[in-house]
Amino acid sequence: MRIIVAEDNDILRKSLSFFLESKGFSIDQFSDGKEALEAIEKENYDLILTDINMPGVSGMEITQHVRENLKSDIPVIILTSSGVEQTELDSFDIGANEFIAKPVSPAVLLVRINKLLKTRI
Amino acid sequence: MNKNYPIPENELQRLAALKRYNILDTLPDDAFDDATRLVSYICGVPIAHISFIDEDRQWFKSEIGVGVSEVPREISFCNYTILDTEIVEINDTHVNERFKDDPNVTGGFNVRFYAGVPLTTPDGYNIGTLCAVDHVVKELNDNQRNALSIIAKHVIAQLELGTKNNQLYTQRKIAERAVLARDSFLANMSHEIRTPLNAIIGFTDLLAQTELDDTQRDYIGSVQIAGENLLLIVNDILDLSKIESGNLTIETESFNLKKTLKHVYSLLKVKVQKEVEFNLFLDAELPDMVIGDQGRLNQILVNLIGNALKFTNEGEVTVSVKKIEETEDSYSFKFSIKDTGIGIPKDKLETIFERFTQGEESTTRTFGGTGLGLNIVKQLVELQKGEVHVKSTLNRGSEFFFTLSYKKSDTEETEVKTVSKNDLGHLKILLCEDNVLNQKLAKSVINNFGFDLDIAQNGEEGIELLSQKKYDLVLMDLQMPVKDGYQTTEYIRNEMNSNIPIIAMTAHSLVGEQERCYKVGMNAYVPKPFKQAILLKAIKTVMSLDNDTHHKRIIDMSFLDEMSGGDPQFKKEMIGLFIDKIPNQVTQLEEAFKKTDYDNVKKLAHNMKSSMDIFMLQDLSNCLSIIEEEASSGEFTAETLDKVNIFSCGIEEVVKILKEL
């Protein structure tokens, strides 16, 4: 299973990637939204894990692009860092499958990813 | 005014006598009203009064049936009564030549019968009258006349009593003021004595550290002992004045009882003569922590043990402490100090705790001392609701024992980290002090410690220096011109938002002073004259407090462990990343904050938050949340600055800890 991780905080991104790799996923990681988007267009990922707030292109924009332009139903998990962002997203259907508030619990993340990937299969 | 009434010969003195009682225009008084009622009952009259006559009126202190508080003097019957020494009785005014045409007889009060007794002061002045008046013709019998005279005497007695009470009250006030004046005199004197003493003891200490030959060393040693003794005496006197004025408060704080006892023991052990065995026996059941006043226990023990050692040339001095009672929330202990010294004569045993009393008249000369020590001990023990007793046999020895109760404590003792001198590195210290001698002394002492010292003449200057240069520590005199130590500390804490350690240095030793120091935000307190060791200890304490907060931060790696699955290599990599990246980002954040670049502050704060979360630095993450929010709202406040500073300091700590891993 291939997962793309888009997160601008190096430590968090590397940790998430390391963690997911240790669970058997294949990970491509990006710190820039625009580069992530280009990779999504080119590669064939099974799941997108993206921070909401990134330089260049935001997680919301990535999701919108994937749903509207690429017409893809690839599972998208958005990482949010505050309650405010969470509520904004809840009331604004942009087509993401999950929102996970930071700090991200690895265990929770793993459960959600597995759930989304199973549903899809 | 046409004065058609007689004026007494001694009118001026009479008026002066009246004025002395301060009775005119005072409020009604039960004692006088009772007397008036008595007159009315006894004489069976509808009108009775007690009145005083001044220059131009008759003023009624108490009246029945008169209905006014005063009348003009010219219409008063009593003008005649105050000329007399005996009762004046007019049975029928209508047949009295003097009064038959008086307006108060023909009309007004319709006075038909009048009986008046002059109110005569002990020095013979008629200042007023006691009267019985009726609208009908009347004649008093002897008993009634006697009763009137007796009541008149009582009225005067009542007046005298009031005056005496006033005098007593005034005297009490004067006495109270005198006590107050004495206390502040003592406090001021002790300040005045301590300041030069500070210099004497301090410079002697410094001198002792220089190269000296044996004779010089001997002289210096004597000066040191004399200086310390003088200080003890000053302290004793000050303590007594505090106890006497009720200004000595007993602390209730957790302390380690066993440690305190061992500390006192090791402190005094150095004074023990070769032929004397000095023992400390502690009950096995002695608890570690109790709640009470450690300083006062110290003082009592040092005093009693010091005495025992002083008066014992051979044999032993044994200090033993036993738990004698334990309740649900408290312990009682018996402290005993037993020696094989010179003992106290039987006839002196009872007065040994009195002030300026010693075992022998000659002891003062042989052994020195102020004769205040035991009195202070007794008062200190009693202030803590304990008792102190003594048993002694002349030439055999003495035993002083006292009981004290302490509340149980459930707090664990916080270990004070000891830092050796070198650990402190090269401290930059700022001294705020106006006294040149003290400046000089502090400078040599501080330089001796290997630290740098800058001096400010007053608080104002100190603040200026603080804002210009970076210091590690402030030594603060309390009494300074322009801005005193309290004001300066308040300014540093509240206006400059600085948490630089501040040590109060003071010769005041006034009650509540120490509390006040801590209240305004100082971190430690060193009484003057300061001893080098005590100052260094205070510096170490405040600096290690500072270090403690550094070391208090334990970085929780459990999140990173979970992420990394315990992979040490990866953990190391992440820690390295943190150390590499975050300090740079902090610098950027601070710069953006200075430029009020809301956008960048927001981005940086947001970005760093995830890093804080990974290392579970909740407090720093919260700081960033607040900074981010303020940046979003487009307005920075004093709180933002605070948070940026706290965050920056926090990162500094964390990086330091991470680097050490």
C-alpha cells in the first residue's frame, strides 16, 4: 500500500513516515503542498495523509483538486491542529474522509488508515 | 449685655475649673440622669436638674421637666446658689423679695419652690448646681436636704472619675507611644549598629584571608570573635524587643526535624573543648518532617547547648530528643540538654530565666554573655506553647529541658541541590546599595568568589543598568534613596517582566520584612552584616533554584517512542532535527514578532507546534497556540511578549537537555 504524506513540519512528517513504514506501508513524503499535488497526479497512491495548513497548496486545496479535477475517490485524511480548523472543516464538505486533530496519536492514525483501506477493498 | 446677676468673686478660676472637666455640651450620661431621677423621687418634685454655669449660660447636663438644654445665665436662679456653700431653699418664691418678680416665677417655668445645692469641686469652686423645683409651695425635710447634698457630692465624684479616666487614657496612649518609639528606636539603632558592624566583620574576614604573620592572625582572630559577640548582643536585644512588642511571629512551615538537630549538633561540635564529650541522642521514633518554626528551634538549641558547652570544662554535654506524645495530627517532643558543668546555685535556679540574671554575679566576667539568652529561650519556648525547666546541682551539672509540639507534616522534603562554586561559572552580579563601605565590602567579597560586580547607587540606577546589560543576579539593599529595594524589585518584576534572581540584603531585621521581600518577588534574604558563606549559599540557592527549573523539565519521549517503535537511531535523528531546526525558528519568530509581522509569526508558531507535540512539550505548545491566536487576531499584547519570552527560554532549556542525551 502506498501512502503520500504531506506535512511541512519536518519532525512530524518524518515521524509519521517512519511510523507508517514500520507498519508496512510504502511512503512518499512532501513538505510542500504543490509538490505533493504533482506527485498525486503522477503516481498511484492508495491514501493521502495531508496537513491542512501548508505553504504553497493547502490540504483542503489538495482534497478539492483530487475530488473535483482528478475525479478520484482515494481516501484522504486531513490533519488539523486546532479546534477552530476542525469546526470549519466539519461544516464545509470538501470530500475528505477523516479529520485527525494534532497531536496525532499513531495508534488512532493506524486504525483510521486501516479502516479506510479495508472499506475501499 | 446688662448683667443684672451677681458674679462670684472667683469667677475666672471657677470658669477655669469648669473647663477642666470638659463636661459642657457633652452627650447625656446615665450616671447623671440617675442622679437627677433620684432628686426628683426623694424631693417629690416634677422638675430636677444637674447644670453647669459658664460665662453666659446655664447648661443642663441632665434634667427632668425642664425641656431645654440651656438657658441664658441672667434668668437662672442658680446664679445665687453658686455664690453659696450650702443648699439654697426658697419655699415660696411669691413671698421672696429677690424672686417674686422674676419672669420664671410670674410666668416661664412657673417656679414656686426652688432648692439648689452648689456642685463644688474638690478645690472649692462652684461650677454648677443640683436642683429640685416645683410649681407649688414646698419645704424639704432634713433627710431630703441631706440626700441632695450627698447626691451633689456624687455628681462631683462622677465628674472627677471621668477626668481621671481621661487622664489614664491619655497616659496609656503616651505609654503606648513610648513603647512604639522604643521599638523603632531599637530597630533603628540595630540598623545603625549593624551597618558599621557589617563593615567591621566583613573587612576582618577579608583581612583574615590575606597573608598574615602569627601575631597578626591572632589579633585578627580576636577582632573576629569580638565582632561576632557584638553582633550576637545586638541580635539578642533586637529579639527581645520583638518579643516584648508582640511582633515576633512563630512560623508554621514544614521542616526536617532530624536534620535540624544534626545540623545544630555539627555546628556546635567545633566549639567543644577536648576534655568534653558531646553527644546527640535521637529517639528512634523521631519523625523526619514536622510543621513548626525551624529557625526558632535552632535558636533555642544553639542558646542552650552553647551555654552547656560554655560552662562545661570536662565531662560531657548530651543533647537528647524524645517523642513523648503522638496524636492524630501532632507530636510532642522533649528536648534535653544535660551537662556536667559548673551547675547553678539553688537560690539562683528560680531566677535563672529572668533577664540579666546569670548563675553567679561573677559569671558575667568569667564567661561573658548578656544575660539575655535564657530569657529569650524561655520566651521563645512559651511563644510556641511549650515549657522550659531546669534542674541543677552546683559543681555537678545542669539539665535544661523543654517541650514543644509540632503538627505532623505530610510533605516530603525537597532536596536542595547543592552547587559547588565552580558550577556557578562566572556570574555577573548587580549590587544596588547606597552605602560606600558596604559597596566596597561587597565588591571584594564578590570578586573573591570569582564573580563580576557592578554597583548601582540606588534602585533607579540599578534599573538603568539592568536594562543596558545582562546580569545573572541582583543583590538588593532595601533602604536606598530615590527608589528603595521594594520599589525597585516591583519594577523589575512587573514593568521589566524579568525573573532575574534578586537577593535582599538588609540590616533592618524588622518584623515582617522578610515576608515583604518575598511578597514583592525577591528570591532570598541575607541579613547584614552578611557572612561570606551565607551570601555564597544564598547565591547558590537562588542560582540552583533557577537550575532546578531547568532540570525539572523531564522530556517525555513516549510519543516519539511510539512513532519510532523504539528505534534509537530514528529517535536520535529526530532529536538532532529538533536541535538543528527549532532554535533557528525561534530566532525567526522573535524577529518576526519584533517587526510585528503577524503572518510570519502565525506560520512559525503553527509550524513549531507539531514539533512541540512530538516531544510532548505541552506548555510550549500552549504558548505557541496563544501566540498563533494573537497573530491571527492581528494584535500583540504584553501577554504575547511574555509567551514569546517563555517559549524562547523553554526551547533553550529543552535544547540543552536534548543535547545532553
